[in-house]
Amino acid sequence: MSDPIRIGMIGLDTSHVTAFAKLLHDENEEFHVPGGRVVAAYPGGSPDMEMSRDRLPGYTETLRDQYGVIMEDSMEAVADQCDAILLESVDGRVHREQFAKVAPYGKPTFIDKPFATSTADALEIARLAREYDVPLLSSSALRYSDPLQAAIAEKGRQFIGADCYGPMALQPTQPGMFWYGVHMTDMLFAALGAECVQVRAVSNDYHDVIVGTWRDGRLGTVRGNRSGNRQFGALLHGGDETKWVDVASARRPFYASLLEEILAMFRTKESNLPLKETIQVVQFMECANQSRITGKPVELEEVHGL
């Protein structure tokens, strides 16, 4: 068996860092994902984001003391001694700046959700990835939930539409949909693919309903709830039936499913998720944010060169 991939972790202010470390390091974990070890990390953190500020010390301590991860004083030091990077910072605003520091090392990189909090930042990250030939993946874990992926594999993305729903809390430092709306948006694009051309939102204090129009006329919706239950799911509409997907029904946790995709990308240095689609997810949320304010439809601009 080949040596484990040496993984560097940047940004220790999200529960994802300990979830990933446990799945990678604990061979007794039921859903252990073999093939990688977190060897070094840079804590990072965003002082103006309460969640980041409050969680950073505990997760840093767990990685250092429980999993033996070496803490470095710079992102560059982490990138220098690893084979691949998990950029985990919970604050999507800092991803562009952080990626710019490690991209010159050319290491395959996973950027946790949200990929970026603006289309401009997403396009700059993509440009840097091209310049330094960095294999790149970014996604919500819900995209890779086993029930959703099974339903998509069965139909081969040949759906006439999809409706995805889940909780959509708002976070002051992360614009509108970017905090929790990313989960449903990723599920929607997993089902329908890229090529969304227009977004329109209806919003109030309790709910958001965002309707996307695809180039071929299909409609896909995201329903974000700030009232009622906190369940995630989707209705996938086919030509012969509508399939309800309960993404929480699988025994295997979302993080394990996502981590398997990440490790595959680290090994092959190729992502199965086109970067154009990742950027469209950001565009969709940015346009939805505009429409949430104005109530008017917003056109998505064509992404070239990807």
C-alpha cells in the first residue's frame, strides 16, 4: 500500500477539521477514510466573526493534542511540507487571500464551503489555480450524500427539474445565501448541472424561495427555512416519476462521502466536479442575494475560459 498522503490544514475554526481528522486518523472509526494523514496546520481565524473566534482554540487543541498535528506559524510553512491542502477556514471571505498564499506550491487543494463569497473572488481563485496548475475541489458535503448521489446515478442527471430544501440561517459576515444556502445550492447543481441563466428570489424573515432557470428551460428551486424544521432534502423530478431524497437517511455521514471525493482528487490530481460548475454555484448565490433585496430576476453572466 502506498504511503499516506501528507495533508496540510489551513483554518481550524470549523467542526469540519476535527470531523475530517477523526475519519482520516482513527482506524476504528466505522467510516474511516484511509489514505491520508493531517501532518501540519495553520490555525488562522477571523477575529470579527464570533463563531471563528470562539471555536478556534478548541479545535486547534484537539488537532494538536489528540491527532499529533504540528502547528505552523504560516500558511506557506504548511504548504511546504505537505502533499495536499485542506483549506478549511469557516469564513469564505478569506479564501481568496489564503489560496493566493499557497497556490504557488502547486498542491492539490480542497476549499471548504463556501468556495468564495463573490463571483469576483471565485474567478480569481480559478485564475490562480490555472496559473499554478493546482487541482481544485470545493463543495458542500451534502452534494455527496449517498442518497442524493444514488438518485443522480440512477437518472444520469436527466431530471426535468429539482426542488431542494433545508435550513438557511443568516450569518452577518457571510452575505445572504452564502452561509447555509450553499448546501441546497450544491444539491441543486448536483442534480441539474451548470448552465443556470437566471435567478429570482422571494424572501421574508422566515423563508426564502429561489427559482433558477436553466438554459434549456428547466426550473430548479432552493427553499431556505429560518422557521420550522431543519431537515435537508430534495424532490428530483424525472419524466416518469418524482423521487424524494432524504439526504440524512444514509448511515454513512456526509463528511465521509465528501472526504472520499477529496482523497480521490488528491491522488489523481483531477476533480470530477468541473470548476465552471463550482463558480456557477457562487454566481447563483450572489445573484439570489441581489434578487432577495430587489425581488427582480437577475441574469447570470457567462463564465469563459474554464
